[in-house]
Amino acid sequence: DLATVVEFALETCRPMINAAAHRLTVSLPPEPLYLNADVARLAQVLANLLNNSIKYTPSGGEIRLSASREGDDAVIRVQDNGMGIPPADLSRIFNIFTQGEQNQSRPLGGLGIGLNLVKQLVEMHGGTVAVLSGGLGKGSEFVVRVPLSANQDDQVAAKNEEAKITKAVSRR
């Protein structure tokens, strides 16, 4: 279930989010989104994207993580109101050793491998990752698409049936 992936990623990132005094909003659909995926690797993807938002958003900024079902895909968005990405950098942002701008107020650049790793892990799961930004000072948005499990509807029906049985047993 995608909610489990999100929970693990947030567990990793929450201390840094709190330390930076960011406002985090998480929006997940009410129904489970089942993936045929490695939970740890997808949690690593989301943690990397959240970490970038934390690093490149000034203290007190806003970070949003949302997920939805679009056709046969789960679509996960990580958005922030941080420093944004110059248009010329958008096409190369997932290249290895590419780093965001660093300066005295933002020295936490890193090695430039995180977004390349994100791209590789998402593609290994049959998905895609894209970046959007209005430019410097206009924040950024990363969009991850991963296929839903082929038997998504069967898993939802089984989960609903399990909930009915649990409810009936607990009434006895």
C-alpha cells in the first residue's frame, strides 16, 4: 500500500522538517493504492525528494506531498515553495553529479547523486519522474508515476471483505 511507503519516508524526514520549521501537508486518497514494489526503495525515493525540498526551502516554508490514482498509475507529487530551479537546469536535474545552487545561506548541496538515484529507482519500478518549476524563487514540484498492482481492484475488494469480517467478529 502506498500509504506505508509514505509513512516510512516521513519517518525518515520528519526530524529535518521539524528542525527547519517547515509546514508539511500530506494528502493521500481514502482508498489504498497497491503497488508491486519494493517498499524500502520507494520510501527512499520519497525521502530523497522530501530532503531536497527541505534543503532548498527557506525555514518556515511549505512542503506538500500528495498521491492520487490516475488510470493504472499511482501519482505522487512533492511540491515546495522553495528557491526553485532555473529553466536551463530542468533538463539536466536528474543527471548524476548535478547539484542545485549552493551559497552561504544554503550550503547543504550534497553530492549530486540523489535525484539520479531517484530516477533510477523509479524506472526500475516501471515508472517515471519529472520536475516542474517556474524558475528561481518559485518553488519546485517532482512528479513520480508508478504502475499500480495489476490486481489492484482484487486487493481493494479483499481488504474491504477483511474489514467486514473483523467488524463482525468484534461485535460478538
